[in-house]
Amino acid sequence: MSDRIRIAVVGATGAFGRKHLDALAEIEDAEVTVVSGTTPEKAQAIAQQYGVPTAVVGLDAVLARDDVDAVILATPTGLHAAQTEAVLAAGKHVQVEIPLADSAADAEAALAVAEGTGLVAMVGHTRRFNPSHQLVHDRIARGEFAVQQMDVQTYFFRRTNTNAQGEARSWTDHLLWHHAAHTVDLFAYQAGRIVQANAIQGPIHPELGIAMDMSIQLKSETGAICTLSLSFNNDGPFGTFFRYIGDTATYIARYDDLYDGRDQPIDVSQVAVSMNGIELQDREFLAAIREGREPNSSLRQVIDCYRVLGRLEEQLA
């Protein structure tokens, strides 16, 4: 490996592909050597925008190259598990955007492949890296705070098949397998292994074929509980908002910002080297490769999230 870790971003023309390219531009030992898109024109345009020397179409064209040490997959959800396995089979480290898979079986299969390679295999569970949630996690680790309850709202206004930038999507997003995955994993990360989970959902959209509203209840081994409300029907401020109710404090997290229970801001600027959760996630990926260790948010660490989602899917069915 050269002094810099050579990275390919697959799905670079999508909303999160671009977020990763922005983040990698801030990391000194990252060198993006290849971007991949769905068409030559789109791939070339993004390569020119970010100063990347090579633009290709598809994953196979990336895996055939010898100037790639690691791959970031920002592709449609349904491709994640199989593409993760393909990257590992090619002998390259992989970070796949959340979710790892859209079924428990596919998540287990990807984990089985990863466990036998010795390569870094990581899922982009960004909430573990947001400075707001990092501060809470650090206080939990020091014994200064214990979660009693988490109340979480994940709200979007998405009645058409569009991405985070309002562009048309070729695949359909999912409240359970994508958006709930953030909170299911974070709750376990902050409060312990999930031992009880329940879900109900609202009507199925006649065109998208998915539930537009969902409610999930979780309980951890520590006795802490979580209530998660999700909606694609919310016509108002969008995003995910977390309220941690604990034994010594209340915290409200809005992405990378943190507030106390009275909505007074808490300074998280010194928690990490950046305020950008995606950048911190990418820094962890590169550091794990450099140091030859398991990353935070490895497939092994997040697999329980997908097992819980699988059980919830069975309930909803």
C-alpha cells in the first residue's frame, strides 16, 4: 500500500456518493483514484468536479483495477450485500453505506464472507460517528449517564421516488431496512443489546409499494426503552431527531448538534476532529485499514441490528 490509501467511490453521482467525496477531500491520507457512476457522462462529470483521474461505469470496472485499495459503496440498497461480498472477494477493503442489506439472510451472508477475509469491512452507521451521539456515548462509557428512554422521530416528505437531493431514484427507499436501521443500531450502541422489539405500520403506498408510516418499540438488556416514529408523509422539517432521557440528564440530538433538555446548545466542537459525521465515519474506515484493526461499525458489530430488523419484518408481514 502506498503512503495514501487509494479509494474508489461507487455510486459517486448519487447524493451520498458526493457526501463521501466531500468528506474524503478533507482526509490527508485518502486518495480517490476512481469514481464509478451509472453512465459514462455522469461518471466523467463527477470525476472532473472532484479532480479524480479515472471515471468508470459499474463495480466490475473498479474491482479489475490495481490502483484501488478500498471501495466505498454508495449504491442502491438492494445491491449492498452482494456488492460488499464482491469487493471482499476481490481482496479490497469495503465500506458500504447503510443499510448493509434489505434482508437478514443477506446481511448474514455478507458477514460470513467478511469474517473469512481479514479485510476491513464496515457499514456506514453514521449515528455512531456524529459528534452529538459520540459525546453521549463517551459519558455512558465513563459511567456518568445511563439511557432510560430514547424517543426518536425520523421524518421525511417523500411521496415520490426521489433521493435526498430531490432527484429521481431508480430504486425505492424503505423505512424499516434503511431509516430504522440508524436508530436500532444506535439504541443498542448506547443502551445495550436489544431483547424485545415490536412494530406496526400504516397503509401501503399504491405506487411505491411501501409503508409510508411506521412505529417501532425496542427494549435493551439494561431495561432501557426506545420509541421510534418514522414517516415519509411528514410535510414539515425533515430529518431524525433524538431525545435521550437518562438518569442524570436529558439530551436532544439533531444530526451533529446537541442540546440539553431545555433546548440549550451543548458544545460538541471538541469531541472529534470534525463536525461532519460522514467525514468521521470515513476517517475511521481509513484508520482501521492503516492500523490493521476492526473498525467501529464493522459488519460483526452491526449484525444484531439486521437480525432485529428481520424479526420486525416478520411481525409486519
